[in-house]
Amino acid sequence: MKTIEINKIRRVVMLFIILLILSGVTAFPLVSEVNWMVENISLFPSYFHGWIYTVYNSVTSTPSIVLYGTDWLAFAHIIIALFFVGVYINPVRNKFTIDVGIIACIAVFPLAFICGPIRNIPFYHQIIDCCFGAIGLIPLIYIRNKINAIEKIENNLNTK
């Protein structure tokens, strides 16, 4: 039973790691991405067009030394993903990483709703940002529940 739970955790952790890395890596080609969005503007709903052009104008007028910050953002995603390798190896011993991940996902909401208006980010984009936190919570809470189940199994074995 314990092995089955650990294997379930490992599958979900691996998916979480991959998605975290992918979400970070997309920050590297920022200029190419906004160029593509403008070239394919018709693929987006019309209410996004103004925002896409705003982002395009901002990115293309920003010196590359400032855009270097998005490279660090991507790097941070990759490094954060590496912390979850410990959960893959030993979920119970490294459950604190899951707890920190849950806190980080929840913290996305105040960050988006406080910094979004300060940076003139449209409300619908703040909601999109919040989706990353909400979606991240799903596998992390699942993993935390599986770790709790393993701990319960271990406690029952130790009391017998």
C-alpha cells in the first residue's frame, strides 16, 4: 500500500516539476513570443488586442539589460523545480517542500491583486496569473494528502 502511494506521488511530482520548468522556460524567448503574438493577433479575442500591443510595445522598447530579469525569472523556476526532486526521492522526509509550494501558490493571489493594479495589469490578466497558483494547488494538495496517508500507515505500523 505504501509503495503504491509513493508511486502515485512520484508521478504527480514529476508532472509538477516538468510543468514548473516549462512555465519558466517560456520566459527566455519573451521578445520572440510577443512578436509572434502581434503577427498572429487574429488568433486572440479582440479584447486582448490592446493588451497584446501594450506588452509588445513595452517589451520591444525595453533595453535587453532589463529583459535579462526575465532570464532570471526562468532560471528561478528551474531551481524551484529542483527542490521538488527531494519530494520525488522521499516524500515523507521532504513534505516541507510541498507545504512551501502550497504557501507559494496561495501567495500568488495577493501578489497578483496588489502588484497588478500598481503595474497597470488588466484585471483579466491578474485572474490568469491567479490560475497558475490555483492550478498549482491541485497537485500539491493531492501530494500532501498522499503523504499524510503514508504517515498514517507508518504510525500504525510503529504502534503495533
